Amino acid sequence: MTKQLVFFLTILLLLPLMALNQTLLPPPLQHDFLKLTSYDELSSYINEVSKTSGRMKVEIIGQSVKGRNLYAVTFSEKEFAIDQNKLRVLLFAQQHGNEQSGKEGMLLLIHELLKPENRYLFEKIDLALIPQINPDGGEMNTRRNANKVDLNRNHMILTEPETIALHSFFDRYLFEATLDVHEYSPYGEPWEHYGYRKNSDITMGAATNLNVALAIRDLSNQELLPFVFNYLKERKFSAFTYCPGGPPEESYIRHSTFDVNDGRQSLGIQNTFSFIQEGMNGKDDSIENIRHRSEGQMTGMRGMLEYCFRNAGKIKTLVSESRKLLTEPPVPTMVSIQSIHKSNGSILPLPLYSYATGKDTVVNVKDYRPVVASLTDTEKPEAYLIPADCTLLTDWVKRQSLKQIPYIYNPGDRIQQYHIGVIDSIDFEGDRIVNPVVTLQELPVIPAGKKFIRVPLDQLKGNLIILALEPQSMLGLVTYPQFASIIQQEKIFPVLRLHNNFITNHTK
Ligand SMILES: [Zn+2]
């Protein structure tokens, strides 16, 4: 062997190590958690790292209100989202700009995933990470985006560029498992007055809306959540079920809202294996304890990836079968449009921190309502007909990227129209919202001279569409001020229900 050849082979052997040495530390480790990572630092870090990594790529999925890039970082053994056998997982953080540890934790996660010992994950997973979906809020350290909109209440009406970007990214790849990463603040005055506050490093919850496939909700609660909680505890992070509400004795504790306008349920309602994770925020949105907070967030996300890796096949099958229930021509089925949180008699042992003793303790919560029960169901029609001149609704259809076609009347079409009577109100998780009295009438013919677009329900967002368009839906468009004008007392509701007796028999 010549000297040159030995030299050449040595270099070849050392190359991977040299590449590893070049791996940049993520910004939180670069500045040792003494400050938060800015948008500029985040963007230069991921762009720099992606240049040298074979597995990681950066994609710009949209722009914020102020024109900042919304980045997705993808990881794949080969090319992202080409191999249909891979489980597609999406994690996204910092919808709320003042919840910084999700982004910091995701930067730590990127660093972890670049390590050779974690490469095995990508034998089964194609992963996308969005570390900062609200960069404008992140830079200002505010909950809302630059339009002062709470993005995590915007997934139904989709008026903001950030939520639109997230959903079009989701729609493009149809991720099978998702996690929306947040922080919770336990420091409120009612809690201080109560003498205790929540103190779990990480809380995590699954989809709770009744129209999410039961099999998905069951696997979430029976397997994934216990797995991740255990994963966290083994790594010295306290973990508990995501349960907003309280303090006990003042207000009940539930497993969060069943509304589908947030990051978890808007994807869950499409029969995605979908979760929320909340780490504990610093007092007054400060960077207090930011290292521990970020590491906790990272560990929760890593735990979820571990579960997904170990159960990739099972999740893929479950999601695929559950989605077929949505995308195949609808069979007669009932959809819950009004629900309520109920007790099942159980008592919740809630881990809390005592202001008096400075120690952790457990308080048994009696007013605990873990069950979501339906108050009102409606029969799933085959499609809704939306007046073509109602731009408020047709624009919403476009923003949601719904399947739609101009409607042509067929003999045999059964069309139903709502007449709105008195508009009463109903309690929805502590708020009063509209609750109209409605009567459903059969229309003998389509209203003369009116054009409609047909929005069929055999699509992934089928159940979301029902929840949006039914006038009595607690989660409906009519409950948003922007859409309030479409419902009026003693008037006809503009959206019609269509049942076509022939359509259920068609072959695909
Ligand atoms: Zn949040």
C-alpha cells in the first residue's frame, strides 16, 4: 500500500468524525441558557446544520404576519415523505409566543436527533418539526401573533397566515401522529389564594372531541400517555395528565376543551393520533429555570418519538382505518354537535405545590369531569350546499382547502333547510354562546336562481365540516364574531343539507 493510499484511506475513515465535529451546537447550548434563542439565531442554526446533514432538511412553509419565515425541519433516512411505509410524525411548537421552552426544547431535540445513536428512529419514522410557528409573537414574547390573534383558537376559522401555513403543510403530507407543544402558567391569583399551584414539569393530553375515532382516543389514553409519562419520570421530570381548570373547590377540572379550533383537536378530528404537551412556564413569562423547562419539553417530545418508533405499524394501521371512516362515502352516522364535561365518580389525585410549606403534595379533586358526553347529535348528511355568493363561507372553504364542486341539482336529491327560531344561549366551558332553536324542513326544489357549491363530507375534514356548518354546533362558525351575521333570528339558515340517495352506491 502506498503512503498516499494510506493517507487517503485514513482521511476517508475520519470524515464522519470530522463532520460530527462540525455539528453546530444549538443556540440554547451555545449561550448556555443565559438567554432565549432569537428568530435569527434559530433560522441560521437550522439552515447551517441542514447543509452538512444528510438526514435533515429545512423547508419554508409560509410567512408570518410580519414576513418572517415559518420553518419546518424534516428528518428522513432518504427523501422525506416518499416511503409510504414510514410513519409520518409532526411536532410543532410556540403557537403562543410567550411559551418559549417549546422552541428551545425543539432545538435541543434537533441536536439529539442528529446524533448517530438516534438514527434508528428514522428506520420507521419520517419526522417534521416546526420549532416556531409564531415567530412574531416569539420575538415580542407575546401569546398572540402580530395581528393580536390567539393562533390556538384559530384553527377552525383559519384567518391567520401562521395557522394556514401549518394546515396546508399538514394537508400536504397527512401526518399520522402530531404533537402541539405549549407551556402552562400555574401562577394565577386564584391558585395563590387557594394556597397551591400546579407543579408538573410536563403535562400531556390527547384528543377529547367525541367525533375523533374512539380507537384513537383509547390508544392515546391507554398506551401513549402512560408511556411518555413513564419515559419522563425515568429521566427525572415530573409528568401528569393535561387538565386545565381549577383551582379545586372554585371550578371543576377537566381534560381541556373539546373544541376543535386548537392545534391538537383540529388535527385529531381528522383521525390523527394527536396530542398536546405543556411544560411549566417561568413566572411572568421569565426565563427562570429555562434549562430544565427546555430539557423537559425535549424529553417529552423524545418520549413520544420513542413510542411512535416502537408502535409505528400499529399507529399507521389505526390511523388508516380510522381515516377510511371519514373519506369513504359516509354511512348513516351521528355526529355530536353539543357536548358537556361530566364526572364519572372518580376522584383526581392532582399533584400540587403548597405555597405554605414549599413542598409538593397531592390534592384529591372531587369536582373532576373527565368524561365528554354528547348533548345533541345530528345525522351526518352527504354534503352541505353553500350559497356561491356568500364569500364569508366560500372563502372559509378555500382557506380550509376543502373538496368542493359547483352544485347541479339531481332528481332524487333530498335537500334540507334550517329555519332559525329564537336564538338562545348555552354554557360552553364557562362561556355563553349562541344556541338557536332550529326546525329542519325538506325543500321540494332548490331555491330559484340560487347557485350553490357542494361540499361533500367524504373527506378527511368531514367531521370538522359538520362541526363548522351546523347552526346548533357549539363549535360552529356561527359562534365566531366574524361569522355571526350568517345566523339570524326568524330567518332561513343559508347553508343547506344534501342527502343524495344515489351517491352512497357509487363505486370509487
Ligand atoms: Zn399555549
